[in-house]
Amino acid sequence: MIVKLSPGQSEQQKTRLAEAITKDVMDILHYGKESVSVAMEEVKPQDWVEKVYVPDVKDKWDKLYKKSGYDENDL
């Protein structure tokens, strides 16, 4: 899993998030820890529409289980 986020989060926050995601994947999907990998990709705010919103939100809207509450006009 790749988590895309704005720069500025601490290494501790990113580690805690990765641990929480891993735990939930294990609890909900019954996967072993060895089956889960989590990466963090920092994206500058000025690049968000091009690198995140369009390819991962707008173009995959029908595949999102949790939809964002914004659109590109808000950015």
C-alpha cells in the first residue's frame, strides 16, 4: 500500500500510521504481518492535482471505498 501525503509529517507519525494500517489489514483481512507493506510518498501541495487527485481519485472514483470530500476546484 502506498500512502500519499503532504510533506511535513514526522518520521514518528509516518511509522505510527504504517503500524496502524498494518494492524488493521491483519485484523480485518486476516493477513500475516509478512504480507503487508506500507510506503509513504510525500507530494508537494502544488503537485497534488496532477500526481494524486487526477490519477488516484478522479480517474478511479468508481473504485474508491472512501471517497474524498473535495474536488480539484478546491485545490
